[in-house]
Amino acid sequence: MKIAEVSERYDISLDTLRYYERIGLIPPVNRNKSGIRDYSEIDLKRVEFIKCMRSAGLPIDVLVEYVGLVKQGDKTIEARKGILKEQREQLLVKMDEMQKTLDMLNYKIEVYENAVLKKEKEII
Amino acid sequence: MKIAEVSERYDISLDTLRYYERIGLIPPVNRNKSGIRDYSEIDLKRVEFIKCMRSAGLPIDVLVEYVGLVKQGDKTIEARKGILKEQREQLLVKMDEMQKTLDMLNYKIEVYENAVLKKEKEII
DNA sequence: TTATCACTTGGAGTTGACTCCAAGTCAAGT
DNA sequence: ACTTGACTTGGAGTCAACTCCAAGTGATAA
């Protein structure tokens, strides 16, 4: 699969896909004889994984380190697990903060609804 | 309350507190006769609100607009409610993405746990 | 009174993550 | 043969959100 189709399928820009590969966030993709990227099924899985991780805000440098470890084989499984566990902890913290923000937003919106209601009562 | 104590209490740097005020994310804080900021209870509430919103990633320009509307009084209540509702929608989307990422992380970590277990079995 | 220290300002610099650009290559259609 | 269009590269530019810096001020302690 060529880069344009990958870009379309995952809604990631061409530039970003090439950028990810350049910095090692995705291992080098195979090329045809004229040097054009041809994404394999495995490449697509990798793109999907990175998209998922990035969408939650996992930092690029951490993901680059993780991908580097994967390349080194089974002896890095413990290290990889450690990275993912650490990121999971941080994600849980962020989700908790977001829940608090959501609570705050819900509260404020409700206050505004009531303010509007009160005005309507005054008018009628 | 002086800026150092506010910084300490909310874990926001001095520079960031001043930056927030400069760009209008927090209305001007009162000063004593020598020009030093003296945060009131209301100022602290505002700092806390902004910290909460920022911790969930609400963009600064949106918050600046919101704070500007608050300054303009009750006639902007509908507009403010609109902003908060829009941000709430986006927050829900982000939380959903994070949940998916969390599921993925949990799955991967479990796979690694099993890989380690399998190795241990081989050894024993 | 002199040094220290927390504060002030305007402006410049940094960071992370893209995003854009110019110049070049290749395969396919007219 | 020539044009078009999708691809390639290295490198520069952008953006949001800080973060740092230098120079200055005023209150307090030795």
C-alpha cells in the first residue's frame, strides 16, 4: 500500500507518516524498485499502534525508545513492559485530571443553564 | 497572597503565572503600593480554574476568549455556555481515545507478562 | 548603609510535534 | 516525446505553551 492510501486510511498526513519513519517512530518501510514506500500489513499495524499511542499524548521520544527496544528482540521484553506500565500510570493520572475537568465543566454549564432559566422566569 | 505562595500552592511556575496574566488568561491581579501582586481569594479561584482547564488540555486561546466574555458581564452567558459545551464535547472525545489507548496498553502489558511467564516455564 | 532577596518588566529562547517547501525522480497517459 | 501527478529528500518554518534572561525596584536584615 502506498503512502497516500495509508494517509487516507488513518487520517495522518503524508508529511507526518514520513516524519515518523525518519525519527524512528516507525521502522523503515519497504520500497519498490523506484524507491517508493510500499506499506505491508505489519507496517499498517505499526502505524495504527503509533496513532493510538499519540492520540493519548504519549511522548514521541518514549515511543521511539520503545520501538528501538522492539527491534532488539526478546531480551528487551522486560524493559518494554516497564515503559508501557509507566505510560499507563501517567495515562491514568491524565484521565483522572480530565474527569475532574469534565465535572467542573458540567457544573459550570449547569450554573449557566440555571442563570438562563432565572432570566426567563423574570421575563415571564 | 504573593506570587511565590500561589506558585507553591498550585504548582505553577512564577513565570507561568505572570504569563497567564499577561495574555489575559487571568484578569489583572491587584498590586500593593510597590507594584507587587497580591492575589485575592477570587484570583486564587481563577488560577485554580485555569489550572484545571489547562490540565485537561483546553487551548489557551479558547480560555482567553472565555475569560474575556466573563469580564463583559451577564449578556455573554449564552456565549460562555456555548464555549464550555463545545469544550466538553471535545474533552469527551479525548477521554474516549484515552480509554482506547489504555485498553491497548493493558492488552500489550498482559501479552508481555505472558511472554515472561512462558520463558520461566521453559527454564523450570 | 549596604547587601540580600523577592519581586517587577519586556523580550528572547526553548521544546515538542509537526508542517511546509524546493528540487528532483519515476511511471503512465496523450 | 512530453506532460502530469504521485512520489522522494533534506532542510527550513510554524505553532502552542511555556521558560529563561537581564536589568531594575523596593523592603528588610546585618
